[in-house]
Amino acid sequence: MTTARDHLSKADTATIADIEVAAPVLVEARGLIDRFHSMISNQTAAPGCR
């Protein structure tokens, strides 16, 4: 669920879709992880940050 969907096979995409339907909390978790990753990436790219 962490790989970009455009890099997955059709079978893998269908499997991920099935998992997301069965466990919507995983979709929410992925969104939170993506937001956290973006926040960390932006913080390390900002001038003056360590």
C-alpha cells in the first residue's frame, strides 16, 4: 500500500483495492503516513533546519 499505484500490476492494484474495501482503517493510516512523510520532507528541505 506504500507503492505508487502507477507502478503496480493490474492484479496488485485489484488486490490493494480489495484490501482497502475490507479494511478502511488502512486507507486512513496510509493518508496519515503520507502527511507525516510530507511534513518531514518539507522540514528537512527548509533552510536553517537540521
